[in-house]
Amino acid sequence: MTYPLVVLAALSAVLPLAAEDGFRWPSDKKAAVVLTYDDGVDVHLDHVVPDLEAAGLRGTFYVPGHSSSLRQRMPEWRAIARRGHELGNHSVFHPCLRVSLAGERRDWLAPERELEKYSVSQMDAELAAMNTLLFAVDGEAARTYAFTCSDHLAGGTSYVDKVRPLFLAARTGETQEIPHLRTVDVHFVPSWPVINVSGDDMIAFAEKALRAGSLAVFMFHGVGGGHSINVDREAHRKLLAWLTSRKDDVWTDSFRNVMTHVIAERKRLGWENARR
């Protein structure tokens, strides 16, 4: 049967992106969700990890080297890594642009941590040093990275290419984009920075990935307090409950595990832009 072009266009709009391309998620899942938590704060140990584990889920924690929680509660961070949570690289000193690419001025930023004053080689060295620190914590060789403040410029120059040899994959932010798995740069994967949103809003984002057959990456900071960027703990628990209820369709795992699978599938399918 031959369909008119308008019908074919309509069909392509509703078919899952991953399914169109032959991409397969593990165990016949239909999509993946990654829960990431930035800045290595106490609330991650006190609220997030207990709630994740009560739901049978695992997350990724992007910990900077200067985290007071990492320094004071090292055995607990080491223990959650042994239980399947990922500790990701978030640099040593968490440098950011004083003025974001969107024009936001960050008056809270210490002058010595302005990315405008960094060089690309300086950022490269800092990330390599943080990998060494994290290896001493959890013994893991494969590591992922979260761009601090979702910034990728050091001294006005992109350092994304320096990230590639250091990390399996990397996460950026500032968007609710659901990536196309064929074309997404695995070292610049979009995520949604959630701030004071409802559980229903977060579920809607995950459902968007499910409809697309793709991937939704959440970027959390505080959960039930503990950070100026925050979501309500009950809203977070509502998302976790939904993920648990949809576990037959949605794979929820660490960024490292999900991106390892994405990279392997891209290689299997022979997609030219698969970098790893």
C-alpha cells in the first residue's frame, strides 16, 4: 500500500525516534531516565539516596572536589558507590562563567573561580585531577562529567574536546530537550535543571522521553532543602514512584550505565557520529 506524503509525515511525527532507527533499550524497555544530582551536598546522602533506594533506583551524583560533604562524610560517599550509585566528576573547584551565555550575572561566584579567567589547559588539568580523586574514593576507571553551571567555555574557548578523552560521556543542561539518539553528542548530552517544579511536571518530562523512545536526563541540586536550587522532597518522591510503576517500560539507571549502552548501540548500528 502506498501512503500520501502527508500521512507518512504524520506517522514519522508519532513513531518513537529510537524505534525508527533500530535502537534497542535493554530488556525491551521503551525509554531511559537518568537522575543526576549536582554539587555533592549533605541532602543527597540524607534525603536522595534513602528515597532512591526505597524505590529500588540508582542515581548519579556529580561531586566537586571542594565539597565539604565529600570531605566530612567520605565513608558514606564511598558506600553509596559500592551500592551502585555513580560518583561523577564536577571539577575540583566548580568554576563557572561570571556572566552566563544567557547574560545572567553570577554575583555569588568567587573571583578565582571565574571561567573567563581559566585557560582550556587549566580546565583540562583540573578535570584530570578530579578523576584521580574520585578513583581514590570508588576505584572506578570509567567516569562521566557534568559541565559546571552547564558552561563549556574557558577563557572564551570551548573545552568540550578536552572532555572527550577523559570521560565516557558528559552532561550539560539548561533545556527540556529530549535528544535524538543518533545525533546527540555523547559528551554534551542535554538535561533539565529542575527548580521548584511539581512531581507532575517531572513525570511529564519522563513521559515525553517515553513517547519518543529516547532519553530524559534530570539535573537536581537540593531535594527537600540543602541547596538554593531546590525541589520539594515529596515532588521528587512522586517522580520516583512513577518510575517504579513504569519499570517495565522505562529503564532508570546511572548516567554512566545508560550512556555505556547508548554508545554500544550506536556502534552496533554503525552510526557515523558515534564517538566512543
